[in-house]
Amino acid sequence: MSDHTESVYRVVLNDEEQYSIWQAERELPAGWRAEGTEGSKQECLDHIGRVWTDMRPASLRRRMESEAVGAAAGQGGRQSVSA
């Protein structure tokens, strides 16, 4: 006879701010840290669904923001030249 108990999970994220879940009793793999939320698998997945609204890795978001700022700054004093 098996004693079925529901596992406790924790929400984890990496340096790129990508989320996942991990069983709470297991040691976290390298590069991942606990986000602070623990509960059932579904509770953790529901939390991730609420907080992880931008799936792009953090490095890509920073690069795109930097490029957007640079483009906006470059257009500040320019005038369009017609041929």
C-alpha cells in the first residue's frame, strides 16, 4: 500500500529571471534561487502564471530597452532628408 502525500514545491528563478518549480526538499541546481513561494505544484504554477508576464530573458529585455533608448536619443536632433 502506498502512502500518497502531496509534494511541496517552491518557485525558483535563474539569473535571466526565468521561472520554474522545484521540489522543496531537493537541493536547488546551480544557477537557480528560491523566489519565496512554496506550496502545491498547482499553487506554484498559478503563482508563476501571475508574476511571469514577460517571457523574454532578462538580458534580452535589457538589450532591447537599451536599443530603444539609443534609437530615441539618435532621433532627437535629426531631420528627415528627402531626395
